[in-house]
Amino acid sequence: MAIQRFCVTIALLAAASLAACAPPASIPPPVSNNPPSTVILYNISGQTVCYVYIVSITSGAWPEDLLGTDTIAAGAQRAFFVEPDIYDLIAKDCQHNVLDQRFDVEISDSYEWHILPPKPSPTVETATVILHNQSGQTICYAYMDILGGGDWTDRLGTDVIPDGQVYTFTLPAGFYDISLEDCDHNPVAREQMVQIAGIRYWTVSGEDDSTTPPSSSLSKPGDPA
């Protein structure tokens, strides 16, 4: 009987020892009260997206590129999972040019982010001035400042317009102040608040009046002489 009790005691002690050495039961990770939200990026920009930043404005974390060595080809899409929050979103091409950026975007469920093609630059309407020099002098300087522009750059550069010759200027359409000068910077013709659009012909003719710049006329094709 004593031997039987001894064996039972040994068995209990061994079982207790094994229980003490056994690893604790695994504890499941805590479940977030806010299930992840999805940001689906659709790349229809026509360019490859190489860098994506989705930065919580409340975390204060330094923005990190979410693509790493991956890219999003033109026409492809990619899903990103984030916690519900307010975010700044930035997508860049492989030269770090910004393709799209959005600020203070509230993301609570699923958000579609379309990267669109860049908008074309606005077309600047141009005009043509065909100048006929009949002033009796060589025109060496042509200053044409679009109204309010403050750009009095010489439009001739190293060119000159000898007497009797025709010269063509191509300019942005608009209103201009114009000053033409000879090679000693003496005035040959001046015009103020001249509207230049389409094609305009300008005949510069000389006068002997030393107090008045030589006369000139700007006209459109078909205007009466």
C-alpha cells in the first residue's frame, strides 16, 4: 500500500512538473475596434507610379513610400490597407514628379483614388505683326511690352530692319506698348495700347518733324488704307 501511494505521489509530481514546463496557451491578437479601410489606387495617368505616400495627419509619422521597389504601371491598380483616419495622399512618377496629391482626405471604409493624366498647359494665342519699314532709317531696336508685363526686351536681338525691308514678329496676342528705335536709340515710331491679334500689318513711315516720332500705322488684313 505504501508503495502504491509512493508511485501515485511520484506521478502527480511529474505531472505538475510537466505542466510547469509547458508553454502557455497562445493568446489571440487583440481585435481592432476599427477594421482596416481600403484605398484603391487606379493609375490612369499614362505614366508609371513609383512612389505612393498615404500619411495620417494625426500620427505625426514621417511619410514613407508604400511601394518600396514595386511600381504601378499605367492602367494598373493597387489596394492599400489603412486604419480609418484622415490622410494626405501623394503619388509620384519615377522622377519624383507629383502625379496627384490630395490633402485631408477622410478614409473610413473604401476610397477610390484615380490618378488622372496631367492637364494640358493652356494654349497661348499668338499673333503675327508684319512690319514694313518705310521710315528712311534702319530700325535696330524693337521694344514691345505686353500691357502690364514690364518686359521691354529688344525683340530684334541681333537683327535689324533696313529701310524698305519687311520683318515679321510673332507675339502672344494682347495689348502692347511699342517703341522702335534706330541704331543710336533715337525713336523711329511709338505706339501705345495697341491690340495685336491674328495678323496685323504695320507700315512705319518717316517724317521730318524732330519733335514728333515718325508716324506709323497698324492695320489688319482688309482694313482700308
